[in-house]
Amino acid sequence: MPNMRSFLLIALLVTGFFLWEAWQRDYGPSAPVAPEAPAAPADPAAPAADVPTAAAPAADTPAAPPGADVPSAPVVAAPDATAVASAAEPALDPITVETDVLRIKIDVRGGSVVDAELLAYPITPADKSNVVRLFSSDASRWYVAQSGFVAAAGAAPDHRSVFEATQREYRLPDDDATLEVPLTWTDASGVRITKTFRLTRGSYTIDVAHRIDNGGSTPWTASEYRQLQRTSPLVDRKFSFTNPEQYAFTGVSWYSPEERFQKIQFDDFADEPLNRAVTGGWIAQQQHYFFSAWIPPVTENAQFSTAVVPGDTGPRYLVRAVAPTITVAPGASADTSARLYVGPKLQDYIEDVADGLVYTVDYGMVTFLASPLFWALEQLHKLTGNWGWAIILITIIIKLLFFKLTEAQYKSFARMRKLQPRLQALKERYGDDRQKMNQAMMELYQKEKINPLGGCLPILVQIPVFIALYWVLLESVELRQAPFIGWIQNLSDKDPYFILPILNGIAMYATQKLTPTAGMDPMQARIMQMMPVVFAIMFAFFPAGLVLYWTVNGVLGLAQQYVITKRIEAGEKD
């Protein structure tokens, strides 16, 4: 009976957890999905759909600085006639830049990064050529990184100004570590700005630098801004234990040394607008496994803000950082720089890119357990070179840590098993009088120093570990599509042949056979008999890595319980 309660407790807690997740998915706050726009008739004079133009409205450009040392909060302006007219300008071929890990496209209008493919991350393991596309200029999933200047007086290149480029394709040579892509903008007043993208082998961080040469006769004063802008992503809302996108946070996040990591859902932009002066922080747009971030210099006092910008296929969600104004005297030069991160949430990598960037890996309420659990898994992965073996080793370690606790549980079970003939006699004596039956059982347990609830504590301890490992498997990009052995080639997806769920069911069934059942009524007995089947079916849809953990844990527990039971039944001293 105690073991039945333990199994029912597991089922209740796990089911409750996923019911809560499903409730959050269906009724909790979620990112709005951009509506599909009706198809428009083809216009040969219009720019290509996959090439961004200055059609982005002026509402996504910050206000000109007032000339103070710290810029005022950016405001949303109404589209002007210039912006409307620019929408009809012809498309300009983007610049394609490729390294060993990134393939990006840079629009010469504004020098915006309008496309980014992560070459090491295929969408499915079977097709290595079809990779994750983080930035996109497609209208339905528009997502870009922009930067530019706004001047208090005179001209300045914003993200709609046309730059000149010397070539349209760049590829990192095999024998080089870095690749530079320069763009230039020149004004009739004599101001020349060179915008240079610097990419490094093996890195998802892009250095974006501006060289300002004032060849004019008057001082040039402006503020630099950097912003990330996107439509709401289309997320598959079909419920699945292995579809973490329905749970993962998608929206804007930002960091400051004072307020630490903060995040804003897209549908909270109106209620929780961001407007902060921050030194040493960053802004980001994040989604499951991947994110982008603008990282200003740590000494820069930038103004962070958010805005909702109208777009052709629905609202666009913008997060922006505006730098303090700079003044360049006639004949003088100045330099500005920032870093743009475009890539996966690799924890070891991003924690060195910027302070607090590792918080974009969002384990939710179990972070306090999931973070150290991932660290331990990562160390074991370094030892074994395989995430599946790392999961097995972490299971063994957890089992050893709780060995004494589970030992007490199994000793209690073994003693109760030994008492089954006496418990059966009590059942026959009292018949259907449940009150007297339970009272007699408790007196017998007390006399034999047996705690009938002793099996619950180890289960309660393991449930948080189970949930934390679930989030580690679904949120850690390091385990994305990680192979194990044989038929399991993706630990973050379900077992394709359901072998692990079946093995887990067999281990549960064998455990039941070692568990005392005296005092159990027929209904309870039928529930107990069904539990291995129920868990096998439920685990059939869980990530294989999680089922691997639970199966190994169950087999180890079965072996430990078998040894202890046989010793106590043989009359050994315990």
C-alpha cells in the first residue's frame, strides 16, 4: 500500500505539472501571432519580397537628440512623406557574408543584418543543409538587426540610408581568423562614415564599428542607436511533451547591473514599456534555443526602450539602445562600436560574451536546480563525449547521494513484505471493518518499528530533479538533437521505437512484485497493476533523455530493493 501511494504521488505530481504547463499555454500570457496578410497582386515594379527596403516606417527611427550628454527617451514618430516615398525605391542586392558558423545578409540600405543562418544547427538531423534561420527578411517572419545615427542638425545615416560597398560577397578564407566587411556613407557636407562588420572564425559575435570623419566646416553632433525588430514568430501550438516552443519564452529581454535580467512578453509591451538609462547592459530578442542581442560598450550610458511598430503583416516588436550624443569637430574623427550576437544559447560561450547573457537560458522556476544539474551534466559530457552516457552517470551520482534515504525506504518495504502473512490475518479477522483493520495495522507497524509512509520522502526528493532535468533537456541547446546509441539519435525527442518506455514499465512491474500489498483492496490492486502501463504510455511521448534517466533510476532502485529485500527475508541483521 505505501508503494502504491508513492506511485500515485508520482503520477499526481507529474500530471499536475504538465496540466499547469498546458493551462499556461492555453490561458496564460502568450506572444500574439501575426495575422496572415491577404495576397496582393504582383507588381513588377515593387521590390522583391525577400529583400528589405526602406519600407520600414519612420516610426522605427528614434527622435533626434536634443544635444544633451544623455539622450532623451526615444519616441515613436508618425510616418513622414519621405518614408512613404522611399517604400517605392528599387530593391538593392544584399551583401552575403559567410564564415564557418554563420551566413548573413547585410542590406546596403542602412547596413542592417536582414538574414542570418546558423550553419551548425540543422532544423532536422536528417537534413543538414536546411539550417536554422534566425534573422529573416521574409514578410511573415521578419526579424532584423538595425543600427544608425540620428543627428540634432544636418544629415546622419539611419537604418534607411544607402551605403556603398565594394563587393557583394564575402567568405572567410580557410587560413584567416577574421573577416571584415566595410560600408561607407558620404554626405555632401563632407561627413563620411565607414561602417565595418568584423566576423571571427567560430564566433557568433559580430563587431560593428563606425568611423566618423568630419570633412565639413561645422561640428557634427549625433547619437548612435542599435535596435532589434521582429514580427511575432509563428509557434506550433499543438500540445506535445517534446515541443518546448509552446513553453519557451519568446520576447524581449534586457540586462542592467542594477536590475539584472529582465524580460517582456510581446503582448506586455503596452503595459510594461521599457525606458531605462543603463550602463553596462544589453538588449535582446530571444526565443527557444536561439537569440540575438546588441551589446554596447560596458562604459556606455545607453537609453533602453521598447516600441510596437505597425507593419505590413502585423505589429513589429522593437527594442532599442540609444547612445549618448557625440560631437565631431571639423577636420576631426571619432570611433564608435558595439557587438551584435546572433546565435545559440551556448552557456559556456555566452557567459564570456557579456555579463548576464547566460540568463537568456531560461529554466523558469526550477533554475536553482537546473543550472547546477546542467553544469554537472556538462562535466560528465566532457568526460564521456556523449550526452546519453552523461545522463546515465548523473543518474548514478544522484542515486548515490540519496542512497541512505532510499535504503531506509526499501528496508521499510522489506519488513512490511515480511509482515504480509500477519497483515493478511488481520484482514481476515476484521473483514470489512476498515477502521479496526487500519487501527490494528498501525499498532503492528508501531510494534515492528515500521513507517508506512517511509516510501514517500525519496519520491518527493526525486520529483524536483525529474522536472529540472526535463527543462535542461528541452531548454539547453547543447542537448538539441544530441545522439546517444543505436536507435536513439535525438535525446531531446521521443524514443522512436518506445524501447525505453517499455523497459521503464518492466522495471516498475518488477518493483511492484517486491512491494508489500497486504491490506490493499481490489480497486487499489487493479490501479497498481495498471501503473506500469500508464507510465509506459505517458513516457512514450517524453524526451528520450528524460526517459533514459527515469529508466536507469528505476533499474538501480530495483536492484537496490532486491538486495535489501533478500537480506531481510533471510533474517540478516540490518
